Amino acid sequence: MIQSARSCKQNILEGSKAATTSKETELKLTNVGRASLEELLADYRDYLRVRDLSQWPKDSKAARYVRELGRQTPQTFESYREFVETRPAEVIANIAICLIHQTNYLLDQQLKTLEKEFVEQGGLRERMTKARLNYRNQKPKQ
């Protein structure tokens, strides 16, 4: 679980840093981060299942409360500290599942935007080739 969570964060961070030179790399790494988050989601579901604990229905009162909490800004660990320190593991796992779903939604939106930008603007190599060709075409012939 820890590795999945860390991999998600690291790939998104690395993708964001790569964005200055390669939209393609940003898109790929963000997708890897998204996949790691799916792995983490499966881990939490397995955790609940093997312990015969229940997963909250999507529209349960508790799940709706966590979704509302997840919409608050700024979003920090402090918003969840009391729950993590005082609630049983079943509740904490369900909170994590709700937050993963919200994060997945946001990443899906980001991926759609990145894909659209890539299609419209192309990758670094395409832009460099276009700039080079434009330079050559504008250069006076000798």
C-alpha cells in the first residue's frame, strides 16, 4: 500500500516536472500515477474484504461527508487528523477509498486536458522541427 501511494505521488510529481520539456512524458507519468492509485484502491478494498469489514456504499451518509470534506480548501492532513487518530481501521480505510475516488476523478480531468494539449500543440520534437523548418524557410538563400 505504501509503495502504491508513493509511486502515485512520485510519478505525478515527475510528470509535472517533465512538462517543461515533454508533454508526452508528462502524460505518460501522470497515467502511471493514476494506475498506481488504482492499485492502492484495490489494496484498500482487499484490506476490508479479508477482514470481513464493510465498504461504504457510494451514497452513504459517511461517504458523502468525506466527499464534502475533500472539497474544502486548503486540503491538508489536518482536515483528517482527528479521524485517523480516533476512528477504527474500517472507517479510516473507507475514508481513504473515498479520497482515492476523488483523486481519480481529478486525475482523469487532468489527463483529458493533457491529451487535448498534446493533440493540439504536439510534442517537443514536433514543435522543435516546426521551428527549425520555419527558420530555414525564412532564411535568405545565398
